[in-house]
Amino acid sequence: MKQEKILVGGHETGQVLLDPRYANRHGLIAGATGTGKTVSLQVLAEAFSARGVPVFLADVKGDLAGLSQAGSPHPRIDERVAKIGMAPPVLAASPVVFWDVFGHGGHHLRTTVSEMGPMLLARLLELNETQEGVLQVVFRFADEEGLLLLDLPDLRALLNYAADHRQEISARYGRVTSASIGAIQRRLLGLEAQGGASFFGEPALKLEDLMRTDLSGRGIINVLDARVLFHSPRVYATALLWLLAELFEQLPEVGDPPLPRLVFFFDEAHLLFDNAPPALVAKVEQVVRLVRSKGVGVWFVTQSPLDLPDPVLGQLGNRVQHALRAFTPRDQKAVRAAATTFRQNPALDTATAITELGVGEALVSMLEDRGVPGVVQRCLVRPPCSRIGAISEQERATVRGRSPVGGLYDQPVNRESAYEILAARARQAAEDAARDAAAEAAAKEAARADKARRPRGGNRQGYVEAATKSAVRSMGSQLGRSLGRSLLRGLLGSLSRRR
């Protein structure tokens, strides 16, 4: 039952199925706004969950929160079910845990500055190559000094320390300039203005809390409430990329399991690659290519296949292509690009069909036996079992109240880290400096006091010494004159006798 294929949709001659064995070969859901991408994502998410596979996705508009509520009967659903030739869906909610970088619409999703790392942080702060190099040096210094970088106050304190000791740090690691440090600090102010400071701190997310199942064995669907976060697109893209990189770094190799360990949907994927430096694009390509062996399937959701670099697009074996509009030369290029990525169906003009698809229709090609792409089919996407659309705040609060991770992330923790350690060092240095200054001042005061005392006692002693010295000199003078006269007389007497 767990390995049962996933019904994606149906067409006139049959149905399109996804084999879960190939779900970790990644996928693409593309199409213009309002063509049904969100429903396709919802159908796949609840299907993976039903098979015991945890899911992570970002809810940009609030529509995907409906996964937490049972769907309602509707004549259009009945009509679609009849056209597809499927059994009527069992309308039911999926197990959902809400997350939010700001802690409002879900449990607080955090990481630490150290876990983010200098490369992603440089991307988040939009640093140039020189500034990123300084950030690398600062991280290296913190690592060797045992300074934990948990939140932005830690990073700011470390940057201030580096500015004050830049000559010493430059001698150890390479040149660090006050101008580069100042630029990084200004970027941090901008990040804080966007609310990015909320993303850093503790308790940091533990990956195992994203990979839970409920008591019935269904995979938990982790929904990141991005309704506010999406207004800070760089924070949004970096947060999702960080999470993907953490999955790649921490999960063990499992090869090709019968079911994925986790399926990760990256909505509005173009934000990840807009103005991204080549080094970051290469990193994303590496992660997407290798995370498959960790049992993680990555599905990019975007408007056009052209939003993704070719090396990344080439890794996406499963495709759901909704309608594209060919109003501009770029749109026409996107249509041609999308058409050429499918295994062609002789009975279907793919390029023409892409522009004619209705809402809820898609061109679908899934990997089949031995990972071979299936022939592209034009089909109706099946209806989901959960609610299509947003939920009320009361419904959200009810879901949060029964969360399996309730209480683990909602209260911040502030343990000793770089900020506290460097502040303690600064206090100790100030106390040492004050003690040395006080000792030096005391010594100078003692010297002044001694100098002030010595002239008064010295004058009284000086009169006695002067009198004594005068008497000695006088006696010496008299004795000298007496001896001189005696010698003179003796010398003259001697001369007289000789005559």
C-alpha cells in the first residue's frame, strides 16, 4: 500500500501516475499565475503524506494552509472525478505543522548564524567578493576562538571586535579593513529592518522535527507561513536554500529508497536565482544533484522553466507544466523551452497545447520504470482531498494547539555566546585598565607628596650640613695656610744654609 503509485491526473485514454520510487529524482511544477500550480502542489503533498512521507513547503499566499482542513463536496469536483475516471476522493485533512520565521503564523523557525555559514549569509546581505572574504575571516576567527555565533548581536559584537583588532587579525588571516567591516554592519542594519533578525537564534530547528509521522503513519506536512516573509524575498530564498543545504549536509546516504525520506517543495523558485553569483548557482546545482542519494526529493515551483538555470533544470525528471502565455518574445521562448523538455507525444503538439491549457489542466510527464521519462500527456489534474484555499486564524490556532512540536520552539533561548564572551572580555579589559590607571595615578601622587615633603625637611638639614661644611672648609683653609707657611720657611732656610 505504501508503494502505491500516485494519481496525478487523467486524460481521454488513461491516467498519469507517479511512481514514488522516482519522486526523489526531483520535479518541476510550472505555469502562469492562476493556472493551477498551487492545486497540483497540494495534490502531490497530500499524496506523499498519505504514504508516510514527510513534506516541507512554503505557503506564499496562504492557500496551502487548506491542507490542514477537510475538503467540501462540490459539483465541479464530481464532474472532474468522472472525467478522470477515478474513485471519488475521501475528503479529509492532512496532518500539518505550521512554521513561521517571525513566529506569528506558526512555530518559530530559526537557525544560528554559524549554521547559516558565511557564503549564504553573504548572499543574504548582498556582499561583494571583498566583503564576503572579510566575513570568511571573521567566521574563521570565531571558530578558532571558540566563539558561538547564534544571533545577529553575536555577529555584530564579533565585527566590532575585529574592527578594534584588525591589525592582529589581518596578520593571522589576511587583510581586514574597517571599510569592509562597516559595509557589513550597514547591511546587517538593512537585514534587521526587513525582520531578518528573527531568523537567527535558538532554539534552532532540528531536522528530525521536519521528518515526523503522525500516530496513523501519515507524513507530517510542514507548512512555512510565508505570507509576511515573502515581502523580504532575499530572506525567503536564503531561508529555503539554507534548509535544503542542511538536509544535504546532515542526512546520511540511502541511495534510491522505495519512498523518499522527505519531499521539499521550493515555491517561487526564481527568487533563488535572481542575480545569484555563479558560486551560489553552482552550489545549488551540486545540492540538487546529490541530495537525491539522501532520499530527498526537491520540486521547484515557478512560472516559467526559464527561471531555472539549465544545469538545475536538467536534474528535474518529473514535470507538471500548466499553461504559459505567449504574449512577448520571452514568453514565446519559454513556451518553446518548455515543449522541448518533454518526451514528445506523436499525438500531441506540445508547444501549441501549452498555450491552450485551461485552469487545472497540465502537460504531465513522470519518470517510469528504470527512471525513463514518460511520454507527455495532456490531462486534468485530480482534485485534492483537503480544502482548496485559505483557513481562518481560529482554525490555524487549533492546528497549532495539537502540534507534535508545540512548546519546543516558541520560547527563545539566549545562552552564552560571542556577544556575552566578548562583552565579558571588554569588561575585564576595562577593569584591568582602570586598575592599572589607578595604580599609576597613586604612584604619581605618592611621588608628588614625597617631593612636596622633601624640600621642608631638607632645608633644616641643609643649614647644619652647610655650617659643618663651612667649618671644615675654614679649618682646612687655615691648616693649609699654616702648612704652607711652614713649608715655605723650611725651603727658604735650606736655601740660606747652602749659601
